[in-house]
Amino acid sequence: MQLPSVNAIIGGLLIYLLIYLSNLGSPMLGAVISSMPVGLLGLMAIEDNYTKKRFTSAAVYVNVIIVIMWLINNYNAHRINDTNTIILIGFLTWLVLSIIYYFVARHTQKK
């Protein structure tokens, strides 16, 4: 699994499977499959131990950001009927929090 192209294909197949199952009427199963961290596939391709440690630490914080995004999406899904608006708000939430995390992590890492 150290070929990035194989990891990308597996990740793409998982995303296709979750969409397919959700459209068949199994959104719960689609959500379970979507929770499979694609980052684990990436972790298999990282060879340096120090980089693996940094990657896994960063993944914890990034996953907290993803949880916040999904909580906001869930809240908005009960109040907003337009799916595109919900997606836009979720994406912007993820983007802003990810940028903040990146710069804070870079700043604190240099010390």
C-alpha cells in the first residue's frame, strides 16, 4: 500500500460506495463507510517514523475540526432547506478552522 495511486483508487472507491449506498436508501451505512479515515491509507505510505508521529498528531486536531463541521452541518440541516447552503457553510467552517489550525500549529512548532 505504499503506492499513492493505489491509495487514491481505494479512497475513491470508498467514496463512490458511500454515495451509492446512501442513494439506495442506506444513509446510515454510507455514513459508516465515510467515517473510514482515508488518512490511514496515507499513513501506510509514510516511511519516516518522525513524519508518522507528526502526521498522527495533526490528524487528531484535524478530525476535531471535521467533527465541528459535521455538528454545524447537522444543526443547519434541521433549519435550512437548501442543501447547497448547508454544504457551503460546512465547507467554509472546515476551511477557516483548518487555516487557523495550520498557522497556529506552524507558529507553535517553530518554538
